[in-house]
Amino acid sequence: MRSWDNQCLIRQIVGTLQIADVAAQVALNLRTDFAGFRDSKPGPSAVVVMHGVLVLLGLLAAPSGPVRFGLYGDRLLPASSLVARTSRAAQESFRGAGAAGPSIALPQLGGTRSAAELNGYAMG
């Protein structure tokens, strides 16, 4: 068997078992399902299949609804955790370091310049 045949066979098996897969596919024909090749006017059979696919996708996606993604905070970790201790040490070491704004090196200008000269250089 060729690799493509194996992929098709696996997809059919997974689709039959409905393991996080949608077996039905909606195929829209440009001539029959679009009025004037522009406006979507799917036939009744395509609408039925489309509704079935959307319902199945909704059912598959429903369990992931309450999932919230985000970064962990070092405050959530136990105080004995190496990550929490390192994070606290970094926060204490660099507290207020960025308050004055970033430092920018512009070797073409040479020497310290006023903010107006730097803005003029940057804008133009």
C-alpha cells in the first residue's frame, strides 16, 4: 500500500469511530450551489449535511468551553519551588530598572542629544 492509501484508510477508520473527527464533508459545486458564481445558494442536501457537520463540531468542541489559557504566576507555586524562588529573586533584582525607559544606541549621531533631536532623527 502506498502512503496515501494508508492515510485514507486511517481517516476512514477514525471517521467511522468518530474519534474527534468529522466523517461527513460538505462539497459545494460552483455551478449549482452559487447563484451567478457569487452568491451562496446551496441545495437542500448540502444544507442537511452542513447542519449535521456543524452540530457534530459543536458537540466535539463543547468540552473545551470552560478551558482558560494563561501564564502561571509564581505566586501560585509553592514557596519552596525553584521557579518561584528564581522569579522572586529576578523581580527583586530588577525592580524599577525599566522605569526610566529603554536605552537606545544611535552611533551615527554621536554624543548625547536632546529628546527633540532624537525624535527628529526617529521620525525622519
